[in-house]
Amino acid sequence: ETAIKGGEILLSKSAEASSDVQIKADRGPVTINGDVTGGGFPLITAYSTGITIVGNVTADGPVSLTAVDTDPSGNRPGSVLVKGKIAANDLNLTVDNASNIDVTGAVSVTNTVNAAVVNESKLRVGGALKASRIEAVAAIGGFADFIGAVTAEHAQLWACPWQTGPTSPNKPGTIMVRGDATFNDYSWIWACDGGEVRFFGALDSTVTDLTFGISDDEPWAFVGGSRSLTDPADTQEVIGETRYDVYQQSNGYPNGFDRILVRDMSYTPPLNRGTVSLSTTTPKVNDTLTVNTTKAFSPAATTLHYEWRADGAPIGKDAPSITVPASAVGKQIWVTVVGTRTGYVGDLVTTAKTSKVAKQTGPAKPAAPIAAATTSSAITLKATQGNEYSRNGTTWQASNTFTGLKPGAQYTFYQRVKETASRAPSATSTAAKIATAKAAGPAKPAVPVAASKTASAVTLKATAGHEYSRNGSTWQASNTFTGLQPGTQYTFYHRVKETSTTLASAHNSGKITTPLGTFASKGAVKITGTTKVGKTLTAKVTTPVSPSAGVTYSFQWLRGSTVVATSKASTKQTATYKLVARDKGKKITVKVTAIKAGYAKKTIQAVTAAIK
């Protein structure tokens, strides 16, 4: 019979068939107010709805019970409720996607019970469970609860996450056996990556092959019944129970917290597990992280213990609050709260994991860096304790010196307060532009030489990339110097000029004399007076030479070719000569020489008629 999408099937009597019985509910409920009996393979499947069997389920062959949420919204769990007993050759129990299977009565199976409880689903068997072989897996938050005694020749109980990887849920499962457990042959009990297997009654084995396994380590074998399942090296007395706690080691730190708890006593009700939460889900280093336990257990626990972890490694103390340590940076924190109360079996509840722990916000950004020293290939910034430095704002270094730079080039530098174990770096400073020094200049050139010269100008021999000076301090690109004085010695300099990356070379010097100047006009002189013995002649420069500034004149009187009188050079432009008897019949000549510094001398003359 099938009930689909809201349809309902109600059988007021038992369902019986000589071969197979198949009951499927697909989002429509099915209720059978009697027994289900099949000669072959009873298949009872609840898809996103409920199947209720008020009576017993009996079969000569295997029985399969399945409850699963198949609705796309994920909000319609399946459920199978058997209020009576189950008797079969084999029994398969599958519970998935937050669904439930509840068997109120006892379960008796000739061969094997296979139970898979996954994805936040629950399986409950209220009566005793007896089978030749029991294989039960609780994973991804699955919870299998066996209320009565459990008896089997072979047993394999697994409580594990079952899925691994960054996108898979890491929720371990839990298996609880509240009655006595007896396993008569080789059996395994595993708790992996946070999974829990709990025995609240006696745990007994008539053989020596009862093996406990924790995570991926080598299994630990314990011999005999419940009172021989102790190993002082690995046992902790906590909340009145003997707890076998084992940590899977990774680089010396626990990774996952797995436990198998064995309690040899008659059934005591457990504390009901509630929820606990943290004061923040986004902690930073040095924050105070507190767990809220007001809803941890019902009834409320009278004693609480706290197990703080960061990615599985223990941190902090047994206290409701911790200060987040720097060692937790980049890790997720959670806390397991263990509660006890007189008359109840203690329990534990774990918070959700925080986001990865962040560092404290960095300090204010520092000022822009400044140069402490520069060379042509390196710049050293002024150092500040605790700072780091960068040339691009991306790659940082502890050293405040940058090498391998180009001469005369400008670079952009940054600084910031560097990151610590508990604090992020500061914001990056404002950029600072700093240039390297220029490279040393080349060797000094040879002595400068004249390419050409006049009385007022000198042109030095030109060399590409050179500059020139007349005093060694003022430099010019032109190799020609004008406005010079004729016949004057000057000292000239040249050097390789400075570039954008290289300093100027040292200079060299050389002495160069300008040629003598020549007067622009020749000038003229005139002799006056009576050309007779006893009379005085006067020579006068009637047209001065040019340029006339600074010119002096010297006069020389001659009788024929014989010098008869001279005068020293002076600015006077006249001179006299008194004729004597020996001058009679001779011609008298006056020669006037114009003299000026830097100029070639200029001589002009005048001649008289024969003296009477």
C-alpha cells in the first residue's frame, strides 16, 4: 500500500501476506492498527511522513525499516513507529536527514541487525535487543539509543563523523546502551573524531577479544568483563564514571576528543542535554570568551566542568570564561560543558565553533618615513622601534635600509607598526618620496686649450658633455668667453658636467692670453711754430687714437735721423722743442707713440720744412 502527497491509508486490522509486505509512505501518513506479518521481506519505508504500526512486525525473512526526509525543503522528516515487538531473520534500520525510528518493544533477530543512523537522525529501541550479530553506526550527528539490554555473539558499534573534508559536516555520532551489554565473541567498539559510545549498565564479554578503538590510532584491547576494563594509565575518574578518554595526537596536540564511557550499575536517568552558547562567535586575541550555560541541562546540573579547545587542542582553564590566547589565532574555539547532579548520570554539551580567531586591531598608522642617510645605491630610513618598512606598500622588511637602488632616482617608501602574535599591523603610513644620491663623477678632463681667440674673446676646444668656466665657480654650457681685455692672461676651466644620475667631474684649468689689440684709428700730430734757430716748436696730437681711454703718448724729436729730444709717456698730448744752431738747414721730425695696455703701440709723426 502506498500513500502519496497528502493521501492517507488507515488499516483498522493487521496486514498479513504469505510472501512480501511493502508499505511505503511518500509525504502521506500510513497507520496500521494491528500487526504486520510477512512470509518474505517486509519493506516499511517512510519518505517525509510517518508510518505507525500499533502491533508487532514479524517475518520469516529480513525486515527493513527506513525513515528519511526526501522533501526538497529539507523540513519534512520521515518517521517509523513500531509500538510492539520485532521478530525477524535479519533487520535493517536506516534513518537519515533528521528522521526517526522508534521501536517500543523488544527486538529479536536470528542473524544480523544493521543500523545506520546519520544526519541528525535518531534511533530508539525501547526493549531488549538480541541478535547473533549487531552492526550499528551513528554518524553526522546521528543518535542511537538502546534502552534495554543488548546481547550479541558479535558486535560492532561505531560512533564517528563518517564524512571528512572542508565541505563535509564534522558532526560525530553517539551510541548509548542503557541496559547491560553482553558480547560473547570477537567485538569492536569504536569512537572516532569526537564520537561517543556509552554503556550505563554492565559491559561483559566471555572471551578475551573485546576491543576498544579510538580514532585512527591502534586499537586498545581490554580483557574480560566490566570490572577488568580498566587501565590506570588511560583512565580518568570523572563525574562518578570510569571514562576512557583518548586524544588523537597531531604534532603533539590533541585533534578531536573521543570517549568511550563504561558504567557498571543499574540504570540511572541521564541529565537532558540542552544547549550552550558563547558570548561572541567572532573572538579576537585577548578578548574574554564566556559560555552561557543557563540552558545546558535539564534538570540543571549542580556541578559544571569546562573543556575549552582551539581546533581540538586544550586551551584555558576549567572555568566558564577564558582570555583568548595568541596561540588561538586562525583557529576555531569551542567549549564542552560537563554537568553532574546527584541521582542523575552526568552528560556533556558542546557549543558551536567560533569563526577563526582574529588578532587585535593594529595601532594608528605612523607618520611618513624620512631619510636618515642616502648614497647613490642605498637609502636608510629613520628607524622606529617596532616598525617595518616597504618600497611598494606590499612587500615589507624589518630592515630600514634599501639597497640595489639606482643613482639619482626617486623612490616611494612606506612604514607601519609591524604585526605581533596578538595584534594586526597598523595601517600603512603616507608615502614618502626620497631620492638616492648621484653617482661620483668621472675623472677630470685634460687641460683646456683654445680653439680660437681674439683680443676680446676666447673659444675653448669643445668636448661633448662638458661645461666651462672662467673662475672655477660659475659654469656655462658655451665654450666661448667674450668681453675680454686684449693682451690679458686668463685662467679657464672645464669639467664633465653633472647629469641626472652622475655628479660633475673634478675640473682642470689652463692659462690663455688674448692677442694685443689694435687701435681703430691711426691718429694725427701737427708741428706749429717758427722754423728758425732759437724758436720753439710745439707738437700736438690733433686726432687721438681710438679707443682713446687709458692712452698715453711719448714724444721723440729727431734732426734727420738723429734723436735730439724725448719725453716720457703721459696723458699729455703736446710737447715742445727749441731749435738750436745745429738744426739749421735740417728738417725736424716728431714721432708720437700711443701706448695702451693690451694694445700694440701706434706711432704717428710730423716733419717740418728745413730750419732757417
